[in-house]
Amino acid sequence: MTVLPAVAALLLVLTLSPGLHEQAVLVGAAVAVATWLLVSHGVRRDGLARLGPANAVTLTRAVLTAGIAALVVQSWGTAVPRTLVVALAAVALATDLVDGRLARRTDGVSRFGASFDMETDAFLILVLSVYAVPVVGAWVLLIGLARYLLMLAGAAWPWLTAPTPPRRWAKFVAAVQGVVLAVVGADVLPRTLSGALALVALALLAESFGHQVLALWVRRREREVTRSRVVRRAVDAVALLLVWVALMVPRRPDHLSWGALLGIPLELLVFVALAVVLPRRWGRVLAIAGGGLLTVTVILTGLDLGFYEAFDRPFDPLTDPDYLGSALDLVNRSAGHLGQVLAVGGALLVVAGALALSVWAALRLRRAAHGAPRLWSRGVVALAVVWVVAGIGGSQLSGTTLAAAPASSLVHSQVDQIQAELRDRAVFRHALAHDPYADTPGSRLLRGLRGKDVLLVFVESYGRVAVDGSWFAPMVDQTLAAATGQLATAGFQARSGWLRSPTFGGISWLAHSTLQTGLWIDSQQRYDQVANGTRFNLTQAFRRAGWRTVSDIPSDDGPWEQGKRLYGFAKMYNSHNVGYTGPRFSYARIPDQYTFRAFTRNELDRPGRRPLMAEIDLVSSHTPWTPLPRLMPWSSLGNGSVYDGMAPAHTSILQLLGGADQQRNYAHSIQYSLESLVSFVQHSHDKKLVMVVLGDHQPNSNVSGVGVSHDVPISLVAHDPAVLRQISGWGWTPGLRPSNDGAVLPMNDFRDRFLSAFGSNPGPG
């Protein structure tokens, strides 16, 4: 078998020029090993003494496909000559014109050869479709996944796996796919034209597959072996169970249990009743429509489960779709482009699988009910009686209401949520218009902090779970105790308490804007209303009172227009203008210690400067909390190259989804952020420094658990005792660690309380 040495030689050549990184070589090698295993199995199964010339040509195409796959993976992180990829693809596609004819001329036609040729072509088209994604978009993956989606459907409907008579048009369409994807991948045409070509190719492929499926549908009874009545009833029971479970799965993770499935879903009873009485033609329409609605129910339930797990709230159909871009950006920053492609592909497969299973189950259930109407009618009537009696009496079983209508309740809750969001616009617009400090002149603002450098420091995902009620809290408490002592040695004191955050697990900008504006901003809709308005905030108060205002947000990859418009920062630092050239640590582009070092260099060390107010976001404690940097000598930080080789740039998809060590990694990340902050205070030598240090939200439920609070620690740190005396009435605890039973202040109350404590008076209006 020459596939392994041939691929090894090809990868060696490609490694020398243009060059392949480790992941690309591993992908090419994996394709080679998979090809070798599958070909060896096929040869043994069919009893072939040798491959023969036609299969050797196909094997050459498989070798080239392995090289192309390696180059495609390489192109995600490093520029690869498109001419090289397209040239290899052209040679591979050309061999497809040879192997079939050669097999017929040499009497080498075999079942193995036909299968080998088809699967090699399918994988080559999949690889080329992945290569075309940056040119026309992720939808082009449908071309590459078509063959595999049909295989997946074949697992549900065995009649789809039967052979079909050869069709010249199908061979032409398959050839068109490879040629079009190669041309699109070359990126030599206007991208609009490339998209149009790919769309035409997808339409041709859909027609070809549709024709094949239709032919198999017509002939299925001739090809399928008659199944026994027991098997049919078992499959019918599986379909019934799938629909029942899909309807009854709870929408909250903390409600997941076997007992939650014990209710009787009204929608299932209605569906079966209609399936019994409707004629076959309308029954199929009912089944397909029911399968589609069941898919929507499954997807919405899955979204609710995911949002409760991540953000401790249900999915909001009005505003949450806007977070798709942020979610993809998080995956890309944390797991790289490969992780992003895998995540999108996995999501598409899940949706396609849910649709396929739902439609299959509905069709199967309709056919079973229509085929045995007396049996199913009796069952529906009996369950309907139980449903009505249980509904009147409010009966429950294992905590689950027997008379359930889960899909209707889901739709009702979504409609209620949309209506509530629409009503909230007017309510929040009224709150925006009333602000006691909006017209306060600068001379009457923040008089108790004159001459101080005030830093508002958000520590990403720093929630109550880090210091209270978890197995890892003692680790962080130890760090806080040591940090309090180090601050005291440097002449600084701290007072700490609790705030209740408007968000959980993510969407940090809701917490930032809540603290700054004094408004409860718990949705993207409210944030957009604030961002598009002129709400007075803490940053504006400091600017109006004469401070220079700055933001330092190392997770930003470019200008933050909303920050300029909403907060009015005089200077905004991001990942590109602080001089950092070191490696990325997963999501965190810049380690927290370097963020403080660059801030000191760019702002605190400037001669003749005004008092400074800055918002600084520490993101080393952002999910997925690995890999982490370590504290370095401040004199060695330079441009960040000291971090080279410390950790890989990206984490894995499994770590992003949550692993066994996630809680420990989270605790270590909080420790690192706090240690960086205290070390900064020690090295800044700024006795005018006043810091408000707080978390933005709790980490997600993988770390925090289900049903926990939204509390986050907050500390005020200062060298001047007079600063801390001005908040003596707040009841905060000395040190950086708040008391477990301390009062919890809503985060939106902080702005007015802070302004009032430090000598600000409401304006005349």
C-alpha cells in the first residue's frame, strides 16, 4: 500500500515549500491513515489480489486530496499560494476523468473501485468547500456536506442507502462541483460572481440529490426487505418516544430529570388524533409540518437550556440573535479559525440532525396511527381523559404536571417575552430622560476626589463563587488576604462589599454600562437605547470635573466607536496601540500585567499630566481560562516578547465547552488578575491612586453552578485615608475580601451613591 509513503513525501515537499505548521501536517497525515485503513478494509472485503491501474489512479487523487487538506488547514493561519492549492486540485480533478474509463478498458470494474472513487471525490469536494468559505461564506459548506448529510439521512431511512442506476447527468453535476469550488477558491473572480457560481453549483447538486432521493422513494418497496410486525411496532415506539421526549424536555438545566418526562403532552395527542382522521395526502402534510414545528420546539428548548447554562436566563428571540457575531468572535479568539469552522459545522449538523429526526418521527407516527386507527384512537382517548382529569385536579407526578402543553407554553412564553421587551422600550426611555446629575456643573462634581488618579478596574468573570461557597474559594481567599497585606505594606487600604450584576456568565458590557450610567441594563435592547442616547455617566462626570479620561480594553481589536460616543473617553487603548507583540493567550490578547505596564508607560508616567480617570478591563480571567500567563519581572515586559513560548495561542474546542479542570483554571485566572493588580499598585508609586475594583459578572454555570446569585465583589482601594472615610457609612468590610453576609447593592445604584459620597450635588434640573 503506497498511500502512506506517497502522502509523507508530498507533505515533506509542502513542508519545505511553502511550509506547513504542525496542525496542517497532522491533518494531512490523518487523512492518509484514514485512507489507508479504509482501502485496506475494502480490498480484504472484496478479496482483491491487487488494486489495479484504475484504483491506482484513484489512490493518486486521494494522496493529492490529503495534501490539499493540509494546505487548507495551513491557510487558516498563514498565507498559502492559492495557485498551489488550485493546481493540486486541478490535477486531482483531472484524474477523475481517467480512473473510470481505465477500469472499463482493463476490465477492472468492481464494487470497491466504484465506492473508492465516489468517497474520494466526496472528500475532495468537502475540502475544497472549506477552502472556499472565506471567499463566499460558510453556506458553501452545504456543497461539501451534501454527501455526508445523505449518509446521515440513510441511517434514519435505510431506503436512501440503496444503489441507483448510473446517471450521466449526476456525474456531470459532481464534476461541476469540483471545478466551481476550485475556481471560487482561486479568488480570481469578483466575489459576487464567485458566490453566484457557487449558488448555481449548489442548486445543481440539490437537483441531482433530489432526483436520486425521489427515485429511491419510488422504488423503496421493491428494494427493502419486508420487516416483521414486531420490528415495525418497535420502530413506531421509538418514533413516539422521540416526539414525547422532544416535547417534554425541560427548558432549564436544573429541571432536567427523568421525572420531567412523565407529563402527557397535549400537542402529541392532537397530532395523533389528526393523523387518524385525515386522509393520507393531508396526513403527510400534517407530518412534515409537525416535524418542522417539533424541530423549532427542540431548537428553542436547546437555546433556552444553553442560555440558562451560560447566562442564567432564557433565550430572548428579539435581541439574542444579535449575539451570534460575538459568539463566533469568542470561539475564533479562543479556539482559532479551525475551532470556529468546527463550531459552525457542528451547529449546522445538529440543526440538520434535529430536523431529520423530527420529520422522520412525525412521518413514522402518522403512518402508524393511520394504519391502525382503532388502536391509536383508543390510546388517544384514554390519555385525553387522564389529561383532562389531571388538569382539573392539578395532579403531578415526580413534580411534573401531568396535563402538559409544553410546545404551547414555549410559544406563549416567547410571545410574552417579546411583548415585555416592546413595553420595556417605553419604560426605559422614561428612565433615560430623568437624571438628577445630568446638569450638574463640573465644579459641583467629585470634589472629594480632586487631585486623585481614579481607576475603574473590571476583573472579568470575578463573581461571588470565586470567594464564597465553592471548593476553590479558599484558593482565591488566600490570594486576597496576601494582597491586602501587600497593599498595606505599600500604604494602601481597601474596603469591600457586594454588587448585584445585571448579567451572568458573559455579555460584560451590560454590567459596565449599568455601573457607569446608574441604570439597570440587563438586555441588549436597553444597552442599545443607552448607546444611542446622551445618558450622563461616571466617565463624563470625571471629564466634566477636569479629569483626563481614558479606556484601556485589551480585548478590543480596533476602535471602539460606542465608547467614544457613549463615554467620551479622550483616549482609548486597545490590543493594537499599546506596543504588545507577544503571543495571544486564548481569548486574552494581552496579559493583565502587561496591560498595567503599558498603561503606566502611556499615561501615569507622562510628565505634567492632569489627574487621570481610566476604565481598565482585565481579561486574562475570561473564559476559557486557559492557557494562562505567569507574573514576570516588570523590567522584563518590554514589548511582550518575554511571553513567547509560554503557552499556545488557542485552546481546544473541548476546553471552550468546559472540561474537568475548568473550575481550577478559573480560580487560577482570578488569582493571576488580582496578583497583577496588586503588583501594579506596588510598582506604580502613585500615592494619589484610587481604584474601584470589581467583577462584571459571575462565571458561567459550568463553574458557578445552577441557581446561584448574580453577586460580584467590589473594592475601593486608596492610599489617602480620607478617601475611605467618605464611604464609612456603606458598611463595607476592611480589606479586599467582602464579608459573606454583607449587604448586596444593585449595580445601578453605585453611580449615584459614589457621586454623592465624593462631594457631588444633583444639578438644578
